[in-house]
Amino acid sequence: MGGCGCGHSAGAGPYAEGRELVEFVSRAHGGTLKNERLPNGGLQAVCQGCGAGFLLATFVASCPACGGVHAVSPPRSNDPANIQFAGEGFRL
């Protein structure tokens, strides 16, 4: 895994998967990226924890039904298939 090219070494990069990607996006750019709105109004998502549908409107968000944390990185934010789940019990 490499850095994201944005001048810091946060470990995993924007192509990581699962919890590693969620943690990376949560810390990227001093933690500001996680709350930025996704382009084009967000991505329709299906919670990988409980199966509920929801709109992933920011780069990191929680399922409104169960609180499961999901994220997508900027270079992959055009496809819902790239949404990653941090796993059960993960909280920001």
C-alpha cells in the first residue's frame, strides 16, 4: 500500500480495503476529508453490516439503521462498488 500522494504518510492509501480504507479516509488531510460531500450528490449504498439502503453523502458516513461506518476514497468515488465497510463494532 502506498501513500495517497497528498504529502503525508498515513500508511494505507486510497486503494486500501475495509477498515484500513475507512481509517485512511478518516485521517486524510488532517481529518477534514471525511466530512466533505461526495461529488454528484453522493452514492446509493447498501450497508455491508445490516443490508439497509442509504445515501453515502460524505467520504465517511454511518448507516442510519445500524451505525456501520462506510467510506470511499476520492479517486474511487464514482462507483458504489468501491464503498468499503469498517466492520462490525467500528466507531469513529
